[in-house]
Amino acid sequence: MTKEMNLEERFQNYVDQENKIEPKDWMPEKYRKTLVRQISQHAHSEVVGMLPEANWITRAPSLRRKVALLAKVQDEAGHGLYLYSAAETLGADRADMVQDLLDGKAKYSSIFNYPTPTWADMGAIGWLVDGAAIANQVMLCRTSYGPYSRAMVRICKEESFHQRQGYEIMMTLAKGTAVQKKMAQDALNRWWWPALMMFGPTDDESPNSAQSMKWKIKRKSNDELRQEFIDKTVPQAEYLGLTIPDEHLKWNEETGHYDFGPIDWEEFYNVIKGNGPCNKQRLGARQKAHKEGEWVREAANAYANKQAERARKEKGAA
């Protein structure tokens, strides 16, 4: 027990000195499990996050918009790949992680369980959802686990393009016809509160945050990140001529931040439990894609085994 405590103390001191933990380094089991849970949920969110947008690739209003949206969805698939790979360095098995998602055991971001009925939703997702994701993820570029930190550097660079792409869509609509501006406002109304929920429960209701911050997995609390997002986003909405759907929203001269209204946490937890507008639809789509892609996985594994066997024979012959 004493040896274990000494190892944990040394580990914490190492982290406190802003050093990166690498896969072969000793780490507390709880640290490893926390990272596997967080990274795998992040990976699942990237993969499921492709679904609300994929439906609009063929219906985007121009070839330029189609190509940009296709590239974005492709980026998100890549982000999932980086993150599953990072989780594997902690001893997690990718097949197990994917199966947990398909079985409904694993969680992903609640935001992706909302529908996308209009083209303006593509703008709102890019501007608000990816904007909230960037606020969360920029700090993860300095997370204490090396593989996760390095994966996030590239992911954040690509997410910044997604956010600008979404804002451009919203700007085009907001500066367009009355019908287009109304469409943009409607999308903002529907996505604003779910975007704020993306940062997770309030600090006093988030059981894992304190330990994650001590280990420097997280660098800022949920409430800090949410406030930063609001402070940055409100002026952007004002520039677009759109109205944030919060009657309590106002600038506070004393704090230097925007005050905002209460978040409907009952809705948040209801979506987390699988009762959101599109939970069953999203999970069903992933299950269908996984089943239909089985032959591809089998072919890839057969090819990999054949190549490995050929390499063994060549090595033996030499």
C-alpha cells in the first residue's frame, strides 16, 4: 500500500510539473480508466456526429457547399480514428469500444441527438456545436496524457475550419432574404441551449471534474468553459443581427461576463438516458452501418493476415 501511495505521489508531482504521461509510464488505474472513458466517448461523438450532417451532403444548395460539407464529415471520421487509436495506447480494444457504442452502453455527446430539418442547421452546428467543441478541446491540447494531447492539436486545427464554415453559412442566411434570416434565427433558437449543455453539468454536479483537473486531464471546469463560450458567441450573434434565445441574457459590468438564464438540465439528462429526439435513430444508423460493413472488415483482416503470413515466409526463407 505504501509503495502504491509513493507511486501516486510521484505521478502527481510529475504531472504538476507539466510533464506528459506516455503509454509505457506508470499511471494510477483510475487515471487510465478515466482517460479510456473520456477518449472513447469523444471518439464515439465524432463518429455519431457525422450522422446529422450526412443527410445534407446531397441536398446542400451548391456544389461548393456539398464539397465543403463532405470534407467536414470526412474530417470527423478521421478524428474518430485518431481518438480510438489514442484510447488503444491505454490498453483499450477498439472492437470493444465500438461494440459498447452499438449496444447503447457507451455515451456520446448529447448534442447529436437533435434533428437537422433545414440547411440552416448545418450553419448552426458549425458555428455553435463546433464552437463549443473547440472551447472544450483547445484545453485538451495541453492535457497530461501525451497521445491524447497530440491528437487534439490536429483535431482543433480542423475544427476551427468547421466553425468558420458554419459561421459563413449563418452569415449568408442572415444577410439574405427575410425567409433565409428567419431560417437562421430558427436554427439558433433550437441549437443554443443544447450547445450550452455540451459542456456538461454545473461544477457542483460534475463528480469527475475535480479529479480530472487535479490530474490535468482537464484544464478548466465545465462552468468556466461554458462562460467563455457565451462571452465569445454573443457578440458574433449580434454581428449577424440574430437574437440569442435567452431573455435573461445581459452584460454584467461587475463580472465582465454575460449573465444567462437557467439551463434545462432535466432535458439534458433525459437525452443522456436515451430519450432525446433522435437517440434511437442515431444508434440504429450506426448499428446498420456496422452490420453492412462487416464484409469490408472481414476482407481487410483476411488481407492483413495474408500479408503477415507472406512476411513470415520471406523472413524464414532469408
